[in-house]
Amino acid sequence: MKIEVLEDPESVAREAAALIAGEARASVSARGRFVMAVSGGRTPWLMLSALAAEDVPWTAVHVAQVDERVAPAGDPDRNLTHLRESLLARAPITAAQIRAMPVESPDVDAAAKEYARALEKLAGTPPILDLVHLGLGPDGHTASLVPGDPVLEVTDRDVAVTGAYMGRRRMTLTFPALNRARRILWLVTGSDKAPMLARLLAGDGSIPAGRVRSDDALVLADRSARGL
């Protein structure tokens, strides 16, 4: 795992956008398309806004979700709401190219299986995502893989539904899906992340984030997250 420390969240977001744009161009050149999965959070929304201004082969780009809260359409808790505001409203990309997790379904467990099938159609069987963007919680969670949740032990599904966490159930990619990705990009900002970032970099498998593969992984962190 490599780490690059930048001054502040805005610098992290700009660097991440430039990196993703480069990955997109390389992937489209090599395989004809670029499939990435994105997580939520303030810095990622800045990243996606910056990505809209980059040189990206948009017609061949597909954006999946790493995780999503089970909440109504348009709810401010939904990652999709901010994904649309940050990217869809700014970049020449269509709504069909953003693959939303179907969390509005009355049967979210069946919907998780549906989303896994959609990923297979998009990225092969089993699906191999070109890039996965991840964040890091102060409790060591990533995606919606939170400490103590049974979904941490899922090995036979790429998409699963968690128990309640901070008031919401979540749909999330599982470790098998994350660890199959060609590239992992971590964005970590804020002083509250410093203890867990140190544990992530040390390969601490006792936190959920530490169970994501570290080869071909890059951490972009700001100075406060690195304790500087």
C-alpha cells in the first residue's frame, strides 16, 4: 500500500480526480470501458465535482456504488443524491451510466442479488471493477462493512445488506467484490481518522478496512489524517 499526503481535503479531491481520469483513459484504451465504484462522503463529492472537469472518455465510463443507505429516493442520507449532484449534473454522463443500488425495493435482500447480477453484466463473472474508491471511518469501517456486523463474514456474495448502523440498514459491496478490483483508491481526511489510518497502513486485520487487499492500493490523505 502506498500513501500520498496532501495539504487539505480539497487537494486530496483534486489529486484523486486526476488519478481516476488517468485510470479511466488507460482502462478504456485497454478494455474498451471503465467501471468504477464510489463511496460517499464530503471529500468524495469534491472529488467527483473535480472529475467532471478532467479529460475522461465519458461515453465508456460506468459508475457503480460501493454502498448505500436504505432510504427513500432523494433523501439527503442517500449517497446517490450527492453522486447525482456532484457528477451527473456536471459531467457529460447519462443517468444510465450511474448504476444505483436498488435500496428502495421492498425486499432489499433480493435487491442485493439483483445488483450483483447487474455488476456481472457490466464487469464480467465474477465482476472485476477497474477502480474502487473507499473511505475510512473513525471506527475502522469501510464501505458499509462495520465492526461486528455479520456481513463481514460474507464470502459467497458480492453484494449484501447490513444490520442497522447509525440508524440505517445499508447495501454494500462485500470483501470478495472489493478485493477483486484492479485498483483500490482510499481517500482519508480529517484528524478523527488518524488513529485508524495508522492501523490501516500497518495492515491491521482486526478493523474492517484492514481486510481490504493492500497491493495496487493507494491512500490519498490530508495532513491532519496523517497526524501532521
